[in-house]
Amino acid sequence: MNKRSFLFLIGGIFSLMIAMGIGRFAYTPILPLMQNALSFNDVVAGYLASSNYAGYFIGAILAGVLPLKKHKTFYLRGSLVVSIFTTCMMGLSHSYIFMLIVRFISGVASAFIFVLASSIVLDKLAVTGKTNWSGLFYSGVGFGIFFSTLFIPSFNNLFMWEGVWVGLAIVSVILTIFVWLWLKDSPNTMIKKDEQIVITQAPPLKWLPWLIIAYGLEGLGYIVTGTFIVSIAEKTSIFSIDPTFVWMVVGLGAIPSCIIWSTLAKKWGFVKSLVFSMILQSIGIALPVFWLTQSGLIISALLFGATFMGITTLTTTLARQMSPSNSSRIIGYLTAIYAAGQMIGPTIAGMLSSYTQSFNSALIGAASVVFIGAVLLVSGIRFDRMPNIETSSIKSN
């Protein structure tokens, strides 16, 4: 790995830390602090989460439709600035309507950063024959979750929940400087040579609808845990440590997950690995219903962290293999359906938990939805027996 490639990859990782770890997921550990200070219920919490995912949905569609190919770096930088601004704004107002708008805009920025950074990094890795590094790139989400959660208790003690948002915006500014310096799109014609190989060695495009539907169900199900797991820990009397610790465990599980799942995919095949990871995740989501203890919640968080980004890595890599010349658009479509699921999930879960005074029915529903997604993918396992571009590129390295 030469220094330039290494810094390029770090720039990609930092961009995901800002967009996803902070801009998108910091809401989960800050949510109980906001609920205690502002006294709003789970329905309101669900709406605020859904507002962010609605923005993510719109952003993903726009990133897939707009002609961004020639100016990816410019749009990425603009989106990073918007992401930082909205993170800071969350700590500067107590107006619920204002927060809804800010979280929506933050979601749009997150989707742009995710789609553009994925496209820039995955294209560069394909050109240099380093597609096996994609797992390292996607570990940025786990690093972002873990890294940002480290600051939350101290920021909260010093400046309350408002200061947590402003403090995380300052952390994002520091990371953005490095993204600005290191992550630049470099259009390369070499990729044309690989296209034919990839197309003939991946699942056929006619199978793509199954992947898209399953990924939408994953978005709908996983986000219930992704929004409320810290609140569940906070409301559980037997949970004696700081509830934000649960979110740190999610981050720790997510950091190596993309590398682990990418490695497994090369041994087992991408579709089989996807099916297995979604079944594992559905078990993790349902776990607190049957085993509501400190250990149960930590294992649930670990299973959740170990799968949610792995599923994204496997899905986007698989989609890219199926249509390499159109990676940005297909990743945009997948991100949009995923975001549509995410948008609905927290609202339904918030209403259910307020109505039943428990998160159990929401968690069972979420686990079932992810499991159904895994079942829908079973039809694609037969394509795993075909030679795979990932393995052929590793052998040639």
C-alpha cells in the first residue's frame, strides 16, 4: 500500500465517520439525553429519526439521478459542509419544528456523502485491483459510531446535550480538513477493461429486484434497533453502566465487520454471506425481547454492529459487480430503497412502543422483516457457484 493510496483510503473512512457515525447515527446515543431534558416521548423521537431518514431517502434518489459524475469531489465537499452545519444547528435550538427540518437536511447530506464517497473509493479500488479493501473503507461507519460516542459523556457533563451536538460538529470540522486534502476523484479509463469480466462473473441484472427488495426490508428492520437501542438500555433498570456504552459496542462490532464479511463472501459467496448476516441480525434485534439483561443488550448491540454495515458492504459490492459502468446509479437506487425502509421504521416503532409501553412488539416486527429479507435472497445462492471477480482480482495481486 503506497502512501498516496493509504491517505486516499483514510480520507474515505473519515468522510463516512462524518456522514454516518456523527451526522446520522449520533442521534441514537444523544436521544435519551434530549428526551430527559425536553420531555418528549418515543413517538416524537421516532418522527425526528424518520425526518432524518426521509432526507436520506431524497438525497439517495438525487445522488442516483443527478449528473454528478464529472464533479464528484466538489459535491462531496459541499455535502460535508452541510453535514457539519446541521450537526451544529441541532444544539442551537429547542424548537421541535426546527429540529425536524435540520435532521431532514442532515439526512440529504449524509446520503450524498455516502453515495459519492462510495463511488469515488470503489471505482479507484477497482482500477487499482484492490477491491478487497472495500471492507476497510466501510469500517469508517463503525469508527465514526465508536469515536463520536467516546466524546458524548464528557461533552454532556460539561455542556449538556446541546454541547454534545456542537462538540461533535467541531470534531467533524477537524476530520473534514483531511477529507478535503486526501479524497479526490480521479477519473480513469482503465476501468473499461474490467467491465466485461465483472458483468459475466456476477449475478445477472434480472436478479437485482430481489436484492433491492431485501435491502429495503433490511432498512425497515435494522433501524428500529439503530434508533432505540440506547433508549431501551436507559429505560432498563438492571442496566447499571452508562447507556451510551451500548452504542460504543455497536461501533466496536461494526469496525471489523466489513472486512470479516468481505472475507467470508470470498469463501462462501456474496449471496450466501448476505443471507447468513441478515439471519444473525434478526436474532440480535429480537434478543432483548427474550433476554432483557445487561449481557443480553450488549450481545444484541454486538450482533447488530457486526452485521448492519457488513450487509451494506456485501450489497453495494455485489451491485457494483452486477453493473460496474453504472455503480453510482445502482448504489443510489439501493440506498434509496434502504432509506425508504428506514423512514417508516422509527415512526412505526415509536408509535408501537408508546401504545404498548414496551419496545417488544417493535423489536419482534423488525426482526421478522429482516428475516423475510434473508429468505427472499435464498434464490440467488446458486449464482455464488460462478467464478467471482473478487477472488480473481486477489489472485492476480
